Amino acid sequence: MQKWILAGAAGLLALSGAAAGYWLLDRDTTGEPPALRHCTATPADDRLWVAAGRYQIGATPRYREETGPQQVETRGFWIDRHEVTNAQFTRFVAATGYRTIAEQAPDPAAYPDIDPAVLTAGSAVFGVSAGQGYWWSFIPGASWQTPYGPGSSIEGLDDHPVVHIAYADAAAYAAWAGGELPTEAEWEVAARAGQAGAEFEWGDEFRPDGQWRANSWQGPFPAIDTGDDGFAGLAPVGCYEPNDLGLVDMTGNVWEWTSSPFSADPATGTIRGGSYLCAPNFCARFRPAARQAQEWDFSASHIGFRTISRAPGPDEP
């Protein structure tokens, strides 16, 4: 079970590592956000090659968990052009019968001090509620197929990134797809695409030439996402320009799992890339150097993944 804080019988939860309260709105905004525009050019479901080499990763730290510039050596690898989509994950589940962690109730024996009645299947969903004062709620029944809880669905969202994915779920899909999850270093090398030391994957300006380059939050978080970048909530994959390797959405949209522990303590993993909830006034982690600790079994409505393959590349025998 995720390392969440139970707050009463209703099962409201606060994300580990996030600020808990935000008394701001007079209405409950928990639920599916509206898309403001639609992208029609869905990118191919393929992988792109990242050549072996010595690369600079890191940048001047903004947060204490970040590292400064450093050199890393990586083998060549193939990486998904885009985040794994609902359509791709649906094919995986159809072929294997896999059930995600969010779809399974925690074992009461593992939590003897918690009322078994609140140990239900579900996941964390973003939404500000003045009645509770939190912007994350544990929603029983929320999962990759019902991302906002019972009654919601992914119908018509085939090209959206799959969410409510814990590390084990991502690793299971990756193995089925003939790959694995990238390490932190591999993920950042791919995201930077040669932009060593730059603040963002495309350079040092967040909006070069006034153009939005990623799905993030505009407006005061968590009250209002104005959707100036085209979306208030998740976007279909590939709605923004690719980086110099041809990869899309390495910044924003959803956090992406890596295979690397966050520190010497293996109890937490590492997610990268930020999400559509990253805003300058709260979480400026829409940068390739940014990293976030996350419990391995945690899932939420802004966490997804992409995979890599170590098959030989065009410059290898």
C-alpha cells in the first residue's frame, strides 16, 4: 500500500512529500478536467535510438534533491517515442490478464493497525476540495481504466498516457513489451538530447519564441489551470514539439518511472519529467535535471512511464 496519510473514514489521502492543505475554493473540483483542444497527429508507437557515449547530465540545483552537472557513460538503447498510452496498456492487459496495484485491495495482514474497511482498491486523484482542504484524494475504484473513479472511463482516450501506474505495473508492461524501464541517467540523457547544462530539454527559455513546449500548469496552483498551453489536465501524447532525438513529452504531462532508487535507501524509487501539475509557483520540476522520490507501490492520476530496449542499435554490431 502506498505510504499515504489516512485522514478519516472517508479515506482522504495526502501525497507523501507534498504540502497537505490548501483552503482556497468554495467548490469541489475533484474529477475529470476538460480538454481545451485536441491533437490529431498521434506519434508512432515505436522506439528511437540513443547512442552510447559520455554525456553531461544535471544542472545548477533548484531543489536539494537535485545534483549539479556530472558526467555519465551510457550504453546505447532504444526508448519509446512517447509515454505508454491507454491503447498500448489495454493491449498488454488483454494479452496477459494483468491487474495493476491500484486494482487490488491491500492485504489487511500487512496493516494490522488500520481498519480493514478502509483498505480498498483505488488510487490518488488530483482535485481541490474546500470541504477537506486537500488537493489529492484517495478514490476507491480509481485505476488506469477508471482514472477519476467509478463512472469514469478511458473511452475516447486511447492516445492519452496511461496513469495510476505503480513501479511494478510499469516494469511488468516493459517486460511484456521486450524492454525495461530506463535508469535515471538514461532517462535524462534521452530527455536532454544533447542540451547539456540547459535549464529545459529545449534550451534555457521555458517558452522559446512564445511557444508552449510542454503540458504544464498555468495559473495559481492548485486553484486554476487556465490551459494556456492548450490543455487543462492530461494531453494526448505528441501534442508538443519533439526534442532533438524525436522524443515527445519528456517534459510535463505525466511523471515517468525510472528503475533507479532515489538514494542509498532502496525504499523509494525515482520519477522524472514532471507532470501537467507542475507550475512555477509550486513545482518547477518541468526540467530534465529535476527528480522526485516516490514509493515504489504508489500510483496517482499524474504518474505514467515509458520503456527502453537494449537491442542492438544502428551503430552497433
